[in-house]
Amino acid sequence: DSGNAPSSVVDIALAQKGKGYVFATAGPNTFDCSGLVTYCYGQMGISITHSSQAQYNIVAGKGHLVYSTSYLSPGDLVFWGHGGSGSAIYHVGIYIGGGQYVHASSPGVGVVVSTLYTGGNFAGGGSPV
């Protein structure tokens, strides 16, 4: 069970599409990957640390980590780490359903919707609540 992520966080995340990527920012005008998560959940009144590794640790600590997209729900966080393990998590996004996620991608790209690729360094996903 991936937990109980509020699916309404998806609408908040999608409303940020097109905004710029700036490292170490958490909105409302620019974001980095974990800053987008911190901001969107914050709009729901849920406080989450601004760090992709810390966000991963929250999900894993609650026992909500899943590795198959069929177990992900809209609003769940999705993670990438070096070696695909739980260490050295370097990227996070918000799953929106249908095999897609919204994330603050990189400088020059900003907040976009992408198709979830679960090969490579994908490290699972789940709800932080």
C-alpha cells in the first residue's frame, strides 16, 4: 500500500507547470525538484522537508515505498537514486496517474509533466502521509 497521498496535490502541482527551475528554491515562482514537493504539500497544510533524500526517507519510514507503478496513486512521490537504491536519492516528482508525473526537471526545462520510466535509477515511490 503506497499510503494516503491527497490526490488534490496533483492539481496544485500541475498549476506550477511552466515555472522555472532554480536550485534550492521552493516556490512560488521557481522550484527545484524537492522544493516543488515541499510547496505543493505545503499548500495542503502538510509540512515536508525540502530534500529529496529526506522525502524518500519519510515515505520509506512510513512503510509506503512501492516499486511498481500499478501500486502508485496520484499524489504519491516518485524517486530516483544512484544505483536505484535508497541511498543517494537525487530526484523526486509527484505521480499524477496514467504513468506520468510532474517535476521540476532541471535549469532551462523547469516544471514539466513526464512519462514515468521505472528502469535505470528509479528508486520507487509512495506517499509521505
